[in-house]
Amino acid sequence: MTRQLHPVAWWLWAIGLAVAAALTTNPLLLGLILIVVTFVVLARRDGSPWGRAFRLYAALGAVIVLVRMLLHIAVGLKYGTILLLPLPEADLPAWAAGIQLGGQVYLEGLLGAALEGARLGTMIVAVGAANALASPKRLLKVFPAALHEIGAALVVAVTVAPQLAASVQRVMRARQLRGDSAGGLRAVRRVAMPVLQDTLDRSLLLAAAMDGRGYGRRVEGGRHRVTSALTLLGLVGACVGSYGLLDTTSPAALGLPMLAVGVAFCVGGLVLGGRAVPRTIYRRDPWAWPEWVTLACGMVAAAAMLSMARRDPAALAMPLVPRIGIPRVPVVAVLGVLVALLPGLVTPVPPLTSARARRDREPR
């Protein structure tokens, strides 16, 4: 069977993996999440521009790790016993207590900074996987009618990175056809402006097309105020509930109960606001068993990591103090992350939308 999976299913799957990555600094688990995300993207992406933009998110994740390490060397709090860089330390005034400018860099502290950056980078890669697998234009169709304004802005925002990747390919191909083989900084100057101009032009064309089709209509009157109040209360409740779930020391009432109340308020506000914004959809995306499997796999990964965070949080961290140790292998968390691999095997294969991607898929 060949069809596009529902975009919401991919986003919920990716959010589950992002939550799992946010709960650990264990390099084994972070590496496993990256492997799972990369495998599913390579197996189920199509030839669209957003499908080819996954490498940009991977590069951004690597840059985040590097920047986090550089910040630790420059202004981070140094700790550990294995000396790497004996840098001089600058004396700071009393009001800057807690900030260490320079100083001796130890292996434990640098490794801890790298793992913190890897955790954030893995979350970015997971979000990039959702953007690579789910078409943002199809996602806008299933966006709640009451949030058309936000949906239009989000679609324009998330299409910038895919359009940037497509623009780079078009400009580089045009340079090759013209025989321009310049490299280094000269090539950057020649490529940067055409790429930025082409990306902005395409994003503005998308925004104009959505505006011409009626996106961004407002809900007027008292219903608009009630919808805004319910949505705001729901978002606050969802944020507090999410914090309660992620923080293992918070009271149980701040976790799942508060999250459920917040989601209920959000749903009520969206339903009430959506009744005042009528719209039609020519062809609805189906929601069948592959979507349920994808959703369940992402939630299983997040639930397994949350369970380990409650039962044995030390297993989700890299042992650095008092000395560096071998990271543990939490079986429950590993199995939960491996379950998230199933969408790359059992979901329908998407139709390829470009001849070039079709040639890449053909066996040689």
C-alpha cells in the first residue's frame, strides 16, 4: 500500500521521542534515539523539499553540541579531576558569582556539557524528523479551525528550512550549468543572496496563497473572548501538568491530573471557536491503523523514559562525578525507544513526488 501517513501521527511520534530525549543524558540512549529517528526518516520520507531538509536539522544538532562545549570552556562552571586545558581565569566582581570566565577545563565538565548539548540536539533532530516526514501544507488542513491565524504563521515558518534546502540545490545546479566552479568565501557570497531571495519569495507566495483562500479569519464577538480564555487556561494547565510529569520531585497532583484538565480546556476552546469558522476540505487525510501504530510507538518511547525517570533516574544519566563511569543500559528505556522504530517498517510507503528521488530509490 502506498499513501501519505497522516501528518499529525508523525508529529505526535516525534514529540514522544523528543520527550524521551529530554529526560536523559545517557549517551547510549541518545545515540539510540538518533538511530531510530534517522532510520524512520530515510525509510518513509518522500522526494519533497521538506523531506530533503532533514540533514539541515542534523547539522543544527551538531552545531548545538559544539556551541555548548565552547560555552563551557569560555564561561562554564568547571569541575572534575582530569585536566584537559589549563586556561587562565579572569577575576569577576561579586555580582557575577556563579560565572567562571576561563579557568582550567576538566574532562568531566566538558563531557557533561557535550551531553547536555547532545540532549538538546537530539530533540531538534526529532522535531526535524517530523518536519521531514509530514507535509506542512497537509498539516494546515487538519489544524483546528479556531487557530487558523496561528496555523498559517506556523506553516510559513516551518517551510523556511525545506525551501532553503531546495533553494540551495537549485542555485548550486544553476552555478554548475554556468560553469562557475568558484569555492571558498567567494562561493558563499555568490550563493547566499540568491538562496535567501528565493527562499523568502517562496514563503511569501505561500502566505499570499493562504490569505487568498481565506486562512487567518478571526472569530469575532463574545465567542472570541470565551475561546481565548479557555485556550489560555488550557495552555497554562498543560504546561503545569507537563512540568509535573517531567519533574520527579513534584506532587502527583501537578502531573497527569493537571495535564488532563489543561487538555480538556484546550479542546473545549478549540471546539467552541471552530464552530464560528466554517470551512470545507476536499479530500481528508485518512486515520487508520498505521496512524494509531505510529502514535502508540511515540507514546511508548516517552512512557518508558518517564517510567525510568520515576523508578531509577540515575540510569538515565552519564556517571561523571566523582569519576567517569560506564553508562548503564536501562532495558525498559531501550525497549521503549526500539518500539519507535516500527513506523519505519509497518507504515505505508509514501509516493515519491520527484523523479530524482524515484531514481535514488531504484536498485542499481
